[in-house]
Amino acid sequence: MKESIELLKTLTDVNGIAGYEYQVKEKMRDYLTPISDEIIEDGLGGIFGKKESKTGSKSLMLAGHLDEIGFIVTKIDNNGFIKFQPIGGWWSQVMLSQKVTITTDDGKEIRGIIGSKPPHVLEPEARKKSIDIKDMFIDIGVRSKADAEQYGIEIGNMITPYSEFEQLANGKYLTAKAFDNRYGCALAIDVLNNLKDESIGINLYAGGTVQEEVGLRGAKVAANKINPDLAIAVDVAVAYDTPGMAQYGSDTAIGDGPVIILMDASNVAHQGLRQHIKEVAKKHYITVQWDTTPRGGTDAGSIHVANDGIPTIAIGVALRYMHSNVSVLHTDDYENSVRLITEIVRSLNDQTYNQIKW
């Protein structure tokens, strides 16, 4: 697991919001090239490593997504404070006083802090309310617009959360920004690496799409490019094991195994794939969790309706504090999700495809 932890650290440390994924893509290329027969890229920026089958004619698309949630610069005021627009889903309560990184066009990284009016000047009723994002700003430590521009800050610059990758008290708990969804990108690499010296019965395309956090856009492009027969979207799932979450009716917990998402707002899992995965997990003694998510979606939502329709399912790990500057993932879940998907790939061939597709 030591190498996988280093992989997760490397990928989460890289900055890349929707539409600005280039640095992540190039890091993925570095990892995918040595273990792939071919690198496949689409016009929006998605990248996949292909492992060819010498015995099978069908293909499987294994898709994480490269982008993380963040912001872009929309205005620099006369005093050098920066206004911004979210890219992806943010809850304003998790943002105040957090550190961020602004990446300039020449690649310079400028640290900033999200601020607003202090509570000391607010009326009592106003203190009880959440601060709107429109009332927040970023302070980079300058006195004027000219000073900010001198450091390379421009409208349209990418802004990402700043959070150090760390192992928590129990070393199996990891915290970082961008586990959503560099987890899926790391998994795609590790699965390809597991299979690099093996003969498999299906053509495997493993990698990452772009612009998932702004409407599952890149997945449609990637699916049209690859035209797979089956697909697995690899993403994160909500952890319900923290205080106050029991009322929402799910038992999904970190450390309890990979999560198979049976339904969300974008996709209903293909039932042939669901049954096949259930059998693979049972055969290899891999404990899995089954969950439904009434809100949100994954790349499965775009992939399954691409081309003539693609049997698709979403598999992930439970993640605490999703869509914030920090999130928490369990290494056992990561290892077992890699193991599960590796065994799924090993189980697939033309015959099993015909049993799965209905």
C-alpha cells in the first residue's frame, strides 16, 4: 500500500479544476505510459491507457475523473482583494478562512485566504446566517490591484483548495483535497499496473475524464471516443458514519469496503453488471457495500447514454467531508476497490459479456 499512498499523494497535490486539468493529465500520462499498450486522448482532455486483449473482442472503460472542485478569479478590486466564482458544488459554510492556491498563466502558485466581514461587526441576527459566496473575497497579501497584477493574477486564473496530504492518527485514514476524484485516477493506474503482465479477455481502457464536476461533460466525449461495450465509473460515495448521519438511512461507512452505487440522480446501475460484480466479490471474498444516492451523480450518468447505450455501473469508496478543502479516505477501502475491479477485469471476456448485457 505504500506505493499507492504515494500515488494518491502525488495526484491529490496536483491542482486541476474543470476545464483546467492539464497538469493532472500530464501526471496521469507519466504513470499510464509505461503500463499501457496505447494512450488514448479525447478532444476535451480525457486520457486513458489501453491494455489490449489477444483473445476478446469487447472493451471495458474504467473512468475516474481528473477535475476537482475549485474556483476561478472573476474580479480584482482596487485594494487587491479577489472575487471568485465556484467551479463545481460548494457549500459556503466550509469555505471561510480556508487557504487556497491561485495558479497564474505562467504556472506560478500564489497562496490566498478566503475572507469576509468579521462577526464582530455584524448584527446578532446576521451572525446566525451563512455568508453568501458573493460576499467573500480572497486576500493574497497585497495593497492594490496593481500589486496583485504584478504577481500575475488575472481574471480567469484557476483557484484550488490548499490542503496538505496527511495520514491521521490511525495511519489507515488519509486526508487530502481532491480525493474526489483523484482516487479514481489512482485506481485506474493501479488496476492497469496489476494487469500489465497478464493476458486478459477484454480490451481495457483505464484513465480519467474531464469536467465531471460541472455536469459530467467529459465522460460523454470519452465514451464517444472509446465506444466501450461495458463501463465502470470510479468515484467517491458519501460516508454516513459520522455524527448526525444515521437519520439519512444508509449504513455506508469508511473502512467497510468498496461501495457499489445502485442508483443516483444520473444513473440506475445496469442490473447485469450488478449481478456479475456481486458474484465476483463473493468468489474472491471481497466485502462490498451497496448504496443509493438520491442526489448528485457520477460519470456513469453520461457514459450509460452515450452511443447506442452502454451497460454501466459506479463503484467507489466512502468519503468523509466531500466537496470541502479536506476529505478523509480509508486505505483498506482503496486496496479492496483496486482488488475488486482488478478481479472484475480478469473475469470479463466475450462469453461473460454476453451474459451481462441481457
